[in-house]
Amino acid sequence: MRTNGSASSGLLSRLSRWPLVRQIADLGMGMEAMSDHTRRWQPRILEADGKVVSVCPFCAVGCSQLIYVKNGRIIDIEGNPESPINGGTLCPKGAATFELLSNPNRWTTVRYRAPYSDHWEDRPLDWAMERIARLVKEARDRDWRERNERGENVRSVTTIASLGGASLDNEENYLIKKLFGGGLGMVWIENQARV
Ligand code: SF4
């Protein structure tokens, strides 16, 4: 009996050293799953010469971020593990804030497609601001309603809308709500951030 027991424990010991068994036992996430190439990788934050604590600009949760800087440029943004709000995590929007500055595919010019045109054109920002302001003023002057058909006070305009994107931050959304809703009387104000 003793001989059989020692033979099986030797077999088990040999089996447990087999890489396939070790990978299955560790769910393939241990050191044995790494190649030499992977082992040489280092987090890019180790190259940073500074770190700044900040707050994600995107929503009212207010997650804390660590912004890593090298030679005056941001090299990474991560969740702050010391924050009681997010405990080192960031949602996909917060994790993508690094791309606000670094993504070479983001648009940096005003793009305009004229009515009935089949192509987009670059236009100066001043031109776009002037055109938007003029069209908003014309629509508000034309369609402003003091009262509805029952004589109730509505003081609003329903032919202008604001459709905001996920990259509008808290302060921008606050100003949009104040200016468009309270100031211009617009009813249709929508954005992704839900503040
Ligand atoms: S957008 Fe995401 S990361 Fe930013 S504050 Fe809100 S929950 Fe946090």
C-alpha cells in the first residue's frame, strides 16, 4: 500500500509541473502564461516625470483621475486608487479621456455640409458661430410662443433643439441648460451625460 501511495504522489507531483496542468489550475493567468516578450513589458506610467490628481470632466459621479505627465505632455490617465468614489476605476468614458488630446483621428476643424450638398467642407470657427447664432435668432423670433391654445403661459420655442454628445463635460452641460433652456426658452435639450 505504501509503495502504491508513494508512486501516485510522485505521478501527481510530475503532473502538477506539466505546463498545461499549471495553466489550467491558474486559469492561464500565472507567470507560466507569459512569454519573455511579455515579461519585458513595463507600464508606461513608470516613464512619467510627474503625476497630477484631477477629476473626470464627464459626469456628476466625479471620479478621481491620476494624470501622468512626461516632458510637459500627458502620457496616460488612470483611476485614482485613493478615491472613495471610484477606488482606482474609470468607466469607458473616463478611461478614454486620454484620447481627447492624443487621438490623431479626432476632428479639429469645423465641418459644414450645405443644404442639398453631397460633400463636407472645412469652415472657419467664426463663420460657424455667426451662422448658428443668426439661425437660432431667426427661429426664436419667428416661432416664440407666449401662450398655448388654452391660454396657458408657455414662453418657449419648439423649433430649435440641442443634441449634445457624450464628450460634453459637466460645466458645458450646465451652461447649455442655462442658456438654451432658461435663456432662449428651448424645450428639446438632450445630451448623454444626464446632469
Ligand atoms: S464619466 Fe465615468 S469615469 Fe467619468 S466621472 Fe462619470 S462614471 Fe466616473
